[in-house]
Amino acid sequence: MSWHVTAVNLDNLGDLPKRCRSCVFWELAPHLAKQAEDFGTTELEKEAWVSEILLEWGSCGKIVYMRGAPAGYVLYAPPDAVPRATEMPTGPVSADAVLLTTLQVMPEFAGEGLGRMLAQAVVKDLTRRGVRAIEAFGEAKPGTEPGCIIPADFLRSVGFKTVRPHPRWPRLRMELRSGLEWKEDVEHALEQLLGTITIPMQAAAPPAPRTPARVHAI
């Protein structure tokens, strides 16, 4: 099945589902989010938030496409850029961590492993950028419809550990390896791959004729 993952930017932000494109649950403080909803400016606020993060910090999300159609996405940012994080009962987010805010897969693409793929893309990106850990607020009681908070069970399934329990919104954390460890793992994987490849030996070439040594007259 044809798929590819790309970084979120202002050009592809519109590929997010309509409900998510206009959701500012994480991006604005609660009273400002309510104000944006009342005035119908949530999409503009979302775009402004993504633009600011891209300029000041860099890549803040990934979108996965299946057969050319957007199939899922993930967003993440430094915790001080996520106002809602200060309102969560299990906050604050650790100073050395990036906050994973939202990860969703479109219902028609469920069961394809895209959620895990997006999580791995975030780990790869942040590890290479020298980030020490990822944290997320989990939803311990997810409903039938996708919400703004990632289900805690999914986070645990991809390697997160609970660092602050809560009956509804636990905070979870994943430690990231250093860039050097990441490089060593890649090199080790390549060594294993190359070790399984048999390279046929070429027949030895006949020795080249020796050039007679010159004898200098005395």
C-alpha cells in the first residue's frame, strides 16, 4: 500500500480533518479558545500557532498519506507553547520534554498501524534534534469518537510510561536515546543486514605478466 509521511506546514495544514483544523484546544488558553469559537476565528488561530512554532522552534507535526489521501496526523511542541498544558491536573510537563498534543488516524484507515508509524516518526525527528524526552497527557476513558487527548492505552502501547497517575488524564513520558545511541543503533542494523547478504566471489584474475627488469650497462 502506497504511503508517505511529511512534515506539517502551512501549505498542507488544510489536509487535517475539518474538525481538527479548527480545533484550538491545546493551542490557546481556555478563555481565548472560547473567544475564538465565539468569533469563528479558530482556523486563523490554528494557522497562526503553527506558523509561530515553525518560525521559532521548527517542525511541529507529521501527516501520513495513504494513496495520496491524508490518513492521520500528529502534532507536538515545547510545553511553554501549549497553554492548555498548564490547565491539566497532572501538569506541568517536564522542562526537558516536548509535549505530544494530538495524534489521530482517520477512521477509514484504522487498523493499518498508522498510529504507531506516526509515533515512530516523532521519536525519530526529536531524537535527531537532541530532545531528551516526550511527554503526553493521556485520556484514560476515551469515548467512541476521536478526542483532543490521545488515549492513554495507545501511548503505553508505543512505549510511554506513566509518570503521574490520574483517573482521567494521566501524564506519560518516553525517554529518548541520545543522537549517538541512535546512530549506533542504525549502524548495528546495517551490519546485521549486510551480514545476511551473500556477495558472490569473483574469479581471481590471472596474474599480470611481469615486466623484465632493465639492466643498466656499466
